[in-house]
Amino acid sequence: MTNGLLLVFSGPSGVGKDTVLHELLHQNESVRLSVSATTRAPRPGEVDGKDYYFVTRERFQEMMAQGEMLEYAEYCGNYYGTPAGPVRDWQKKGYDVILEIEVQGGAQIQEKNPDCVSVFLLPPSLEVLESRLRHRASDSEEVIQKRMESACGEILEAKHYDYLIVNDTVDHAVGQICSILCAEKLRFSRADANIERMLNYAKTIK
């Protein structure tokens, strides 16, 4: 069985990452979404192993020291990161694993895993992005402006990703991600091992 792909998926707040991934998972049974680990306490309704892996600070630091984290960062006094074990297990079973992650974590993943595929989700325009943030009706004007400033900085990092997808409609974005997964699996570099096995077998039947 061929290992599944590791896909880094990033984009600014308000671009629709969660909506796109929810539909992708609904349409494609061969895709899994990685679960992050954190040292913060669970919030009401959050489930360990589904929303996050909730671990102690000591355990998280131990995982860092032993190289068990694909990436990690400290934010507001708590650690957040992606445990390598579950991701590798899924890949070995042939599942494509998506890491929904901010650009700093995405850079760590790409550096440590040069064979990963990276996708950046863009809004149709900054005006549309601002409109989506405002329609949430949950943030103050100050917060919206800070999110827009942050979005501009993140979009500048899109040049470091393999693929750019404009989220004009959810169906279109999901279709493009599926096309990317299919195309990546047809790369010669990924099929090289299978070709070598076929050639070795051919030698035995001459």
C-alpha cells in the first residue's frame, strides 16, 4: 500500500478554511484532518482526541524533546502543536492527512517534510475577506482591523506554498483540492518505488 500524502493547508482568518475542509471530508473518505495537541485546559464541550489532544506541559515538552512533534509553538502561555504519531499512522494506512495550520507552523512542516504538499486558500479579494469577517457579527471594529492586518501579512507568505486556491465558492475550492491530491499521486517521484518493484519483478521472469 502506498502511503498517503501530507498536505499543509493555510489561509487567513475569515477565508473559509473550516467550511472548505468540512465539505472535503464529507466528499472524500480517504482524507483525514490532523488533531493538534495543546497544554491549555479543555473548554466546555471539547472532546479529547477530537478537538485537541489535551496534555500536560511536561508531556508536551517531552514530546518536543523526543522529536514527536511535526511542529509546535507557544501562544498565550500554552503550547500548541501537531503530534507526528497519529499523522504517520494514517499515512501508512493510505489516508491523505491535512494539517490546517497557520503560516509559521506550515513553514516548520515544509522544512522537516520536503515531500509534503502545501496549499494556501485565498479570498477572491480583500474586500470580500473584510465583508466575511464583518458578517460574523462577533468582533469589534478594532479586532476586525487587526485581523485584516494579520491577513495581509499571511497572504504575503502564500508565495512559499505549492498551490494557491481562490475560495470563490466552496464546491470549486474542494474540487481543486481533490484535483491537487490526484495530480500529486501521479508524480513520477512518488511512483518511483512502484516502478522499481515492477522492473525488479520483470528481471525474474526473463
